[in-house]
Amino acid sequence: MAAKVEKQFDVKVEMIPSSGGVFEVVADDKLIYSKKATGVFPGEGNVMDLLQQS
């Protein structure tokens, strides 16, 4: 997913290891998606859509 985001948006993706099932997507210091908050792991298309909207 990181490679697709980098290619589509021409940005540098930073993956930060975590524990406890946390998966969050942050763009321009704004939280775009949080698995911790929703309890659901997003599909790849969901993340791409959310990034396009931000």
C-alpha cells in the first residue's frame, strides 16, 4: 500500500511500527484514518479514497 500511495500522490511514505493492532493514516499532520478508533482495518481502496479527499 505504501508504494501505491507514493506513486499515486508523489509523496514519501513513512511506516512507523506499533503494537496492539494500531493502524493510522496521517497526511499533513491530520489523522485521515484510525483502526484504533473504528475497530476496522481499511481496504487499500478506502485509504486511497480518503487521501484523495484530504
